[in-house]
Amino acid sequence: MLRKFTQTFVIPGTLAANHAFQYKAGSDCTLLHASACNTSANAGTLKLGTVESGEAYLAEANFGVSSAPAEFKRANFVNGEFPRIKAGDVVQVSVTDHASHMANACVVLTFSEG
């Protein structure tokens, strides 16, 4: 069985601007699941992909509101497939506030290694 791991991104406080996180994958992995929520009743959006293609893995999707996470699974990912990420690929997590002023935004990504 391949080892699962998570990566968490948190933006504390009330958002006043959009955010983009980039990181380099340390090993080959597959994105299995994502969740996104914030503590306000306002919904911004999440995109997952690469610097070159910000929606390569997950097209723009709404955040969960009032601390109830929105979940994204295989059917939600581009082409209904689990995204494969190679070691060294730069992954981008984009959080767009849309002037909704989300608060305490949190994104959790679940992967399997290999």
C-alpha cells in the first residue's frame, strides 16, 4: 500500500487579497482529495494546478462556508482523473477572495506517494 500524506495551507484572519502558494513536489504522488473551508459565510474559490496552468488539476471551485468544508474528489478533478504529480513539479494552490472577505481560509490536500 502506498503511503498517504496531507499538505495544509492556512490563511489566518480576514482575506483582503487573493493568495497563491507554490511548492515543489518532493516525490512522485497522486492527488486523491482536497477540501477547502473558511469560517465566514462568504465563499471564495480554489484552483489547483501548476504555475503554467492554474487549473490543471482542479478548475475553479467554491470554498465551503461557516466552517463546513467543501470536498473535491476524483469526479471533481480535471477529466475525472486523479492528478499525477512528478517529483520536482511546481504545484500551485490559488485562493481567490472575490472581495467576499473570507476568514481563516484553510485548504487540505491528500496525496498518495508513488
